[in-house]
Amino acid sequence: MTATRIAALRGRRVWDSRGRPTVEVDVRLEGGAFGRAIAPAGASTGAGEALDLRDGGAAFGGLDVRRALAHIEAEIAPALLGRDAGAQGAIDAALIALDGTPGKTRLGGNALIATSMAVLHAAAAAAGVPLWRHLAGDGPVRLPLPEIQIFGGGAHAARRVDVQDFMVVCPSAASFAQALDRTAEVYRAAGALLSARGLLQGVADEGGYWPAFASNEEALDMLLRAIEAAGFVPGDEVAISLDIAASQFGRAGRYRLARDGRSLDADGLIALLGAWIARYPIVSVEDPLAEDDADGFRRFTAAYGDRVQVIGDDFLVTEARRVEEAAAAGACTAVLIKPNQAGTVTETRAALEAGRRAGFGTIVSARSGETEDVTIAHLAVGWDAGQFKVGSFTRSERMAKWNEMLRIEEASGAGFAGGAALRRRRP
């Protein structure tokens, strides 16, 4: 145990993929093992997730993280020095108690998650094994089915279209590498189609194309054409996954689709999404209703949960209690797992396990503000999540994670979850 005691812990300010400050933490153990992790940040955030503590004021538009770093130096480091990095649950319990607030509002969820993940990395290094194997122990591992953005919208692309993510999955791929190969071809085909029609305006936050579509359905039509132009069978070889992120345009049961020029109630939005499901090869829908519309979630799941995966993100915010409540109400069939929503590795794992007990699909996910940190790739494999969502197939902060998965696939010799990960497991 002496070798795994925390000897040094420090934080620093680094920069994320949007050029905004974020928190990095280094941990060194008495035996010399080292761990490092960086906190990501979201643009589309749920009201219940751990607070990404920012300074306010003029510097960097109020987004500096000096307060979070000061908390690491003055409180977090002194509290963890001498503790056993191998006892992740005890480390995270100490962080939660030290903060003392439900939403990590005092010390900052960004300070806590960077620290928690850095300790995890140090413990794996001390054990002399890759992080994914440290997490899995003697348990089985699989490479997850990747979910990859082709077009960005919503909060990721100045709301050029209302739907936040138009993505693809490859249900019949035989390996993670083959799923990436197919996606690369679809991404290339989509770019060529957009350029030919003069619709390409740039790149969205997560690396997907930022198109000038006249409607949300135009994006779906274009994505379907891109799949076909790449030479794949829609629905089998390459299918569509959507992140509606309805909290961004809905409140109190009303939904305003600015791109389509109409306002809908929950029933109207459910009917619209149902028409899309009938028309397009859609296999997964994330946050179809707003986070304050639990009954809408329940009704959507009752209507379409046997045809598509229904994912809660803002609705569940990686919180085990909310996952359990949603399962009891029949309000979802899957949960998105984002470590920084929870604030610690232990709480993140608890939400995933709650989903697993409920028979939910579990999808480990990145955020729109990302870095070169690849921790989530190891979480997805080590916890056998089954699915993995990072963003698009471009930009180094995204590719770092896809490429890390290829390395893990090669080193582990593990199987691939494939399309089976989309099918609900009955508890």
C-alpha cells in the first residue's frame, strides 16, 4: 500500500478544443507511478449535472478556471496526500465530502473529475496494466459500438438546425476498426455532397460538418444519401442515430423548431419524431423530449422504445437515482454516461451499473469541449459499456479517442459489441 499512496497532486490550467480554459490534474504516487487527466466541458448541459466551475469576470469571457485550481491546491491536494490511490471509492467519497454540495458547486465538478480520473490513472500505472484492464479486472471486455457525428447542429453549430447531432452507427460491422472504416467513407461522401450543393459552412464543435440546411429533414435526407453514396446499405451496414437535445429548444411542454418555423407541444414533437423513425433508418434517439418533460419521455418510449434505443442525457445526467426512476417509469431504454456530469469516477460507474441493472443500453460519451485525454475510451472498454460516443470523425481531440480504441482492440484481442449493443437487455 505504501507504493500506492499519493505523494503529490497538482492542478494546472490547459486549453480545450474550443480554446477555453480547463483543468488538468497530475498525481504522483510514493512508488513513482504517475496519472494525469483533464476535465472536459459541455455546451448542451443538463440542469442537474455537476457544476463546471468558472471564474466569471472579464478574462476569457468569464470562463477561466483559477478558482477551481485554487481549490485543488488549497483543499483537494492536502486532503488526498497519503491516501491509497488504489481505493478509488474512498478517494471519491473524500472528494464528495470535501465539496459538501449536491452539485459539486463549492469546489467545482471540473476540479473533482480531473482529480478522480488522475488518481485512477495513477493506480493503473502502479499496477503495471493498461487502464481498461485495471478497470475490468478479471472480467470480460468488448470493444463498444461507436456512434459518430456526421452533421452538427443545435448548441454545437449556432442552431443552424435544431437537432444537435446527426450520427451514424454500423450495426453489422465485424470489428471496431471496420465500423470506423465505414464511417470514414460516409463522412467523406457527406462532405462531397455538401460541397457540390454549396451547403458546407464549416465544422461544428464536435467536428461534424456545419451545413446550411433549410430544414431538419433536409439533414436526414442528406445523411441518407451520404450512406448510399458511400456504397452502404442504410439500416444494416450503416444506420442513423439522432441526438435531439430537446432541452435546448423546449420548455414546459412546448418545443420551438426554429429551422422548421413551427412550435409543437410534446405530442406534436413525438409524432414528428415518429414520422422520422418510420421514414429513415433511425435506430437510436437521444433526449427526444426536454429534461423537464418526464411524461413526454415516458410516452415516447412507450410508442417507439421497441423500435429505437431511447437515450437519456440531460434527462438523467449520469446519476444513478435518476436512472433508476426512469427505469421504473419506463421513460428510457438507455443512458448516456459522461464522467464530468457526475463529478467522480465512482458516481459515474454507479450510473452505468444502474443502467445495466435496468437492462438499459449504456453509452460512454465525450463532451463538446474536449482535449487529448483518452480516459473515456478505457472506461467504455473496461466497464464493457457496449457503446461509445465521441463526436465526429475529424479533429484531433476526437481522433485521439478513436485511435486509442484501435490500439485497445489490437492489444486486447477483445470482441466487438456491434449491433447487439443497441438491443435492450431485459433485467
